[in-house]
Amino acid sequence: MKAHVRSRLAGGRQRSMNEKEKSTRGFIMRWEFPRTKLLLKRYKREVAKVKQNMSPNSRILDVGCGHGFTDILLSKEGFDVIAIDIYEHEVWKEIPCFHVKASGTDMPFRNSTFDAVVACGTLEHIDEKDAFIKESHRVLKEGGILFLYRIPNSNSFNEMVTRLLKYIVPTVEGECYGHECLLRKDEVKKLCTRWKFKIIELKTQSLISSQPGLFSVSMHRLWESVPRLLDCLDRFLLKTPLSLFCQDFELVAKTEK
């Protein structure tokens, strides 16, 4: 374990959330376009599930943290958050968490360090998925919990449309948003059970896209004007057969030593 990481783990929380006087939504909306109120609702729902399953002051590792939107929400709930990503981000200095540039397949932590591992929209970007799940099990304490959020569904209607639009309506950067790696529920379940995780929950997460601005500024504005309606509609649709074509799904699993 690297010296600065060891020092941070021994020293406890580094900064208080009260040191930053920025609103959560303002922070998120400022650092990456297009972010919507609907997406923020989903971030908060993910964090609420972590809070529901974890005790106060639990030590949580966020793998593939990116700009740190999940980190800031977890910190506000009182968790001791440590986050890693293979890329460093300027925004990390604004978040009251300890960040480490590291890979999810080779984590610079000792065995049984964390109460929970959280990965939001991360699994599909990791080539060595077995190595990531194995490492997650290693750094988790006995009975620790793995939260995998926003795993792109192989049957996703949004992904089908995205791949079609890629050839019709290119974005500003020249290509439409989409995931190269799409996954099935059964293969993710097998992946986790193979490395001694007991599945607690495996379910669809969303159907309506939360980032329409990737295709149109007008759509982004529309989504911003009716986030509650879209959220209610999305949750209703997930209870219908249309859930088969959901955008993504989530998995919660507990370690079995």
C-alpha cells in the first residue's frame, strides 16, 4: 500500500462537507454537460440505497469515481469516502474525499479495508471484469456490500436508438453517446457469485434516458422542465413488460468469506 494512502486510511476523514458552500446540484451541473435534474434524482436514489444498507460512518470505496458526483453525495450523508479512478480530475480538489489515481483491477489497499464498494457506471468500462470483482471482494470486510449501479443493459432500447443515430445525427464531438460493452443480468450475476458474493438485489434501474442533451439542447431543456414527471413515468414503465428494454440495471451483493 502506498504511503499516502496508508496515511489517509489511518488518519480518518480529511475535510468536512461544511467547508464547501456549493449546492450539490450546482456542483454537478457545473462540471459536466449535459447533466439534468432527472440524473441528479437517480444519483440521490443510488446513495439512498447505500445509506439504507450501511451504518453511519461506514468506510466506502467508490471505484471509477470520475468527477466525483457520487462522492459528494455520499460525503453529505456522513460516510468516510475514498475514491479511485484511472484518470485524475481537476475537480477532485473541490470534493471532501480522498482520491487516488488507481485501477479497479489493482487497488492499492489492504485486505478487508472497506465496508462497501460502490461503482456507478463503471463495470462496462473495465476489460478485466473478473479481476475487478475479485479485488472488490478482497478489499471488503466480511459481510461488506458491493453496489453496482447503471450497468448498461444488452436489450436497451436507448442503446439501439443511439447506435442508429450514430450514422444519422452526429453530436458536436462527431459521434453519439453509447456503450461499447452491454451486459446481461445473468452474466453479471454469475460474475459476482463466481467470486463469492451473495446476491441481495438485482433489478432494472431506468428506462428513460437522463442525458438527452447529448443529442439536442432543446431536449435537454425539455427534460429540465419536467424532471418529476419523467421520473414518475420512468418508474411506472419499469413495472411494465417494457422493463425488458431498460437502459440499465443495478446489483447489490454481500461478501461470503
